[in-house]
Amino acid sequence: MVWCQSRGILSEVDVPVAGLTFDGDKIEQDPELLIESVIDAGRAAIAHSGAHIDAVGLGNQGETVLGWNRATGAALTPALSWQDRRSHVITDGFSPKERETLWSITGLPVDPYFAAPKMTWLKRNYQLPAGAVISTIDAYVTARLTGRYVTDFSTASRTQLLDPETLQWSTAACDSYCIDPSSLPEILPCDAQVGTTEVFGGTIPVIGLMVDQQAALYAEGCNVRGLAKCTYGTGAFLLANVGAAHIHSTSGLATSLAWVFTDGTRASCIDGQVYSAGAGVSWLQRVGFIKDPADLDVLASAVTDTAGVNFEPVFTGRGAPVWAPNQRAQITGLSLASTPSHIARAFFTGLAAEVTSVVRAVETDLGESLKVLRVDGGLTQSKVLMQLQADDLGIAIEVYPHDCATALGIAATTLRGLLGPGAEVEIIAGWQPRNIFEPIER
């Protein structure tokens, strides 16, 4: 995406990442194809905008990791997607006391979702040469673009290797995962000036790094304590700003750094994940239940209830607040009267219920109820799902007006780094919801 201070969004380009492999718990990406998609999308967006580019910012999948050669930038392993669950063989080996200690230090529970266990799994399963590093995907991309081996505080806080109180890699956490802290990237503020790149034409400063979900939280103006957003993408990711203090959840949620800026401004967030939202829709399409994602809304709107059908869309396990990585999706309550419409509505009902369980945990940690939930992502186009979510929560659902909340959050971070604190307000404030779903009493 290219954003302009005077004209707003000038262009948006999506380049899907090919080479995604699904095989049970194995979900991998080809790192070379991934970085090609970043470069191709950036070049196309710049070309379509016709604008001079002052700076580039980068967002990332915070829990995707790979091994690569620092000297050459060449990938040495596949990129383990955030959905990859093979590192459960690592996490299953931790005792209850070790789990409690890691959660206390890092704010994150021991789960295959996070980066550290995947990093250890790669270390055990690949013979990497001297000079190789294992890192989150952002450090690889940034090094390829700028030559600098860095990450940002929001992404580092998703590894389960960072001490968010000291803002340093935790020696104790690294020891638990047999990771050498000196092999990890330098950590920068989210609005830091990283370096320059020439891959998009000319020499352009790279300013601004942030993990995708925190970037969406920032874009949607959730920059004060108590505001929350949920992104309905491949998964459904709910984050709530808890202010500068890095609280420890008592409700089974993860606590991360939302952002840390160069002037010392910082915020933390509690979050919960429903791993299979859009991924569940993709599965329904892949097995032939629907031809197009839009078909699901057509089917679900044809009935007013599920006629007893229950659909638990936990295809890759449950995240917060349950943390049950071995649970799997199931459809129950089928009868001879069940129709595709009932199954479709049950999928949406089950997804909304999963998100509601996360919201209730968030409210417990906040000590207050949410007044509104801001939402973004492809599944917000489903009127059935959004209304079910509003009804289940009993609060209004405000749909973000753009399909690119993460990109706009990165743009705001880059603008702040380029022009100073306050410049980002024109992006994160003043937007109007595309749609509002109020709860309906039945």
C-alpha cells in the first residue's frame, strides 16, 4: 500500500504467497517466494501510485520463523508458518513449573503458536552451517532489504524470548529453549529508522517495523487502555490495549508489547487467538462444501438457527484462553433434517462463540466490560457473522472502513518515525466505521 498525507491511500496491491504446504501439523512457506511477494507487491504499489516514496515500513507475521545464512541472506530451511504445530514435541516437554516460569517472564504461555518452540524445533531438525541464524521472518526480510539484522519490540515480544520489563532478550527464556541470545537480532523501537533499501527503485529509507496484529490495533485507534479490536483473517485475533504497565493475565491470555516508540511511549496488550477463522472457510471451500467464500453467507442467511447442529472450528487447536493445541474441529448434532444452511450457520455461530470466550477473558483482565469491539479483516464482509457476534457479545461491532488495517498501522508508524510523534494522528484518528452491528434481542 502507498499512503499520502494529502491524498490518503494511493494504491494497494496484494501478491499472494505461493508455496504454502499443508500436511497435518506441518504448515510451511517457501521463504524465497515469500520475500518475492513482498518485493513484487511493493514495486507494483509504487508503480500504480505514480508517487515519490519518502519511506517504507514493514509489517510481519510475528510467529513465523526460518533458518538462514546471515552472510548471503539465503534461506536454509522452510519458513514455519505461525500455524505450524510440529513444535508441540518441544512444548510438551516442559514441566508445569517451567511453563509457569516462562509465562511469568515473557507474558506468553508455552504453546507451539509462538516463535521460540519453532526455533528450537528447526535447530533440532536441520543441520545448519556456521554463520546460520534462526529468527522470525521479519529479521530475514529486513536483512535482505537493508543488510541490517534487526527486529522490533512488538515482534520480539511474540517470541517468548523477550523480557518485556527490561526490553532485553531473557537469558532464562533463551536457556529454556536452548537458544543463544547473541544469535538473536538487535531490537529496535517500532518507529526506528532501520536503514535504506534499493529493491523498490532508488534509495529509500526503511522506517517503521511492527507485527501485523499490533499494527491493526494501532490503525484502529486503540491507543488508550480498554479499547480492543478483532481481526477476522486466517485466524481471528483479538487484542486489547492495557496501557503502559505490562500486566500478567489471570484469565489465560497472552500479554505482549503493543508498541514501543523512540520517545519512550509504550503500550502493552492482552490478546487471544482463534486459529481458524478464514482458514476454516478455506477448508470448507477446499472440500467442496462451498465454491466461493461468499456462498457461506448466502447459505447461513437462509435459516434463522442451526437446528441443533454444532460446529467447533478449531482445525489447528485452541488458543487463548484454553491453550489446547491438540483439539480439532468437529461437527455434531447432525440429523436427517440438517441442511447445508444449518451447517454454514453453525460454523459462524461456533466462530462467534470462540471470539466471545476471548472477549470475556479480556474483560476479566481489564476489570471492566468492553463498550464496543472494532473489527477488520475479510470475514467482516459476512453480515451473518458480524450480527451473530454482536448478539453474542451484547455490544456494538464497528467495522473498520478499510481492508488494510495492518498496512495503515504500519503507515502510521512510519509517518511517526519520519515526521515525529503526533504525525500519525491523521491516520489513526477520525475514521468512521463502514458498518455498525448493534445486538438484537431475540
